[in-house]
Amino acid sequence: MPEPITRMNPATLPDAGAMGYSQISVVEPGRMAFVSGQVATQADGAEPPESLLAQTRLAASNARAALEALGAGPQDIAMLRIYAVDLTPARLAEAYPEITAFLAGARPSVTGIGVAALAAPNLQIELEMVVRLPD
């Protein structure tokens, strides 16, 4: 039986594997989940932390909780989209280690998107996932 998700980094494309993601994710037939963007909101309604690093940690924690609710893990993510306010190389360098920690060695396809704003003025990062549910 083939792997549920095959990761590819063709030699004809930049080596995304060095950054911890894959250029291509091929998903075998199965159930899919589309997980809304997870941000630094907390179940108790507390305000998000101010720093990008702390917000990334909390957004990743919320994304992990969504995966757990699905009975899935980072290895089941086919596509991760990262929306970040005022995305710069420095801000990416600040947030990305938390993203790679969240991915725990999984290498989904990843797209980083710089945006002017998110749903609330104090939010800085949002993680959206396409997940192939385990059989």
C-alpha cells in the first residue's frame, strides 16, 4: 500500500527540504479535512500575546489541538499556509523555528503569505491546514 502522502522535492526546483518542507505533496485517496486558520486566540478568551514568537507558539498549539481532534498529526498535513502580518525575512526567521517544531519532522507543502492584517488588529500570524485523515 502506498504512503498516504508522498513528499517530493524534484532536483529541478529549489531544495525546500533544506527548509523543512516539500515542494509537492501527493495525496492518496482518502478523507480530507480543511482546517480554518488557527491564530493566537485562547479558549478562555484572553488577549493574544504581543510578540510574534509567542503568537506563533499559541497558533501552533491551536493547530496541534485541531489535528488531535481529527485523530491526525503533523505527518498528515498535505498543505500548510502561513499568513503573517508584515512578513519580512527577520519576522520569518523569528517565527519559522516554532513552525518547524510544530511540524516535528513532517515536511508538508508550505506557503508563506505576507498580509496587511488578519481578522483582529492584534493578530500577527495564522496557520491554515489541508489534512489527509489517517485510515
